[in-house]
Amino acid sequence: MYAVRVSRAAFHLLPVFAGLAACGGGPAARPPPAPAVPPAAASYRVQVGDQLAIRLYLTPELNEDVTVRPDGRITTQLVEAVPAAGRTPEAIAAALRTGYGGELRDPRITVEVKSYSPVRVYVAGEVVSPGEITSGGPPPKLLQAVARAGGVRLSGDTGRVLIVRRGDSDRPSVYSTRYADALSGRDPSADVALQPYDIVIVPKTGVAEVYAWVNQHIQQFVPVSWGFSYNVNPFVSTTK
């Protein structure tokens, strides 16, 4: 089940690309399409609040469950402040093996996610109830997220719906979508799966400078205390 909640904490939108066209000019570059399948779908990346089960095959007395702290790290009986958020369980296990190597001979460690923290995505712009959507399961798809935000207002441009996605080193990627095709059923594959912390942006019809519109509307959603920000550059989106 999903719940919608509006957060008023601000985050920053700073330019990272060069502008591609002037308002009212000729055709402008369109962001690449959002992938139909998340690239990291086969390898779950741990989030803040996840509970991890750490198991040692040869020394079960050191088995323990730990929760990923708000700073993205975990502390165990033998090591402190191991980075966990954004890493796969396998990568965390490898880091723990290195840390435990100073105390144990041939530490055989596995890490599994015992419980998952809620997944958060955001819907901003010309929807009925913009805000945060949380899910106890996998992230919603595009249509689900917009529906949970009450749907697109009459003033929304369904031909230019965008996704801002947190990438490597917290650098943002901006993707175009085919929301109208997904909604009409013309192409079910256009209903792309979202990823944690994605921001779905529904621009206002007739807005040429999408960046200026985004900068005005999106700052109220993602808490800066999470330790990252989205940097979105000005560009002029093309229409369908």
C-alpha cells in the first residue's frame, strides 16, 4: 500500500548542463527516455533504515542484526562506521570481511536484508496532490505514482512528463517519459518502473523553459538532511 505525504523541507536545484535553446526558438534537445527496467534491478542497493542480518559461518556468536543509520553507515561488534547505504549486500559483506580480517582468520560473512525501509518517490508539478509517496514494497511505476498524487490536472502537459533520478555520486539524470502512451494503453512498456528517490515532474502546459518551472515548484519535497541534492540544469523540452 502507498501513502502520500507532503514534506516542506527544501532542497537545491543548481545548473549542471548548458542551456540548449532559447525560449521560443527552434527544436530543442529532449532528455533520453527513462529505461523500462531499472539498471540495478538485479542488485538491490541498501537504504537508510534497512535492517541487515550479518552472519558468520565459522563464528556464529558474532551473528547480529544491524540497522543502517541516517548517515548511511552500520556498526557491528568488531567494526565501526562501515558505509552501507547505496551498496549491495555483497559489497557490504566484502567490506566487513576486510574489517573483520584484523580480528578473525578467514572470516566468512554474508549479509542479507532482513527488513526494508519504506521506498520514497516524489511527484511534483501539475498534479492534484504533489508530494512524497512511500511504499513498503518495490517502488511504484510511473502511472501508479501519478495516480497516487491524484492524477494530472487539466493544466498539466502529459507529453513532457520528466523523471529526475539520483545517479552515481548523487549526480542527477533527467529522463523523458511517454506518460500519455502508458495512460492510453498504446504502449504498456511506457509505464516505466521508478527507483527510490525518483522525482516525477509534470510541467504546466505551454511552459517553454522547463527548468525555470521546475526550480519554482520542486524545492518543497526532498529533505536536505538525507545528505544529497538534485542538480537540474535549464533546458527547453520539445513537445510530442
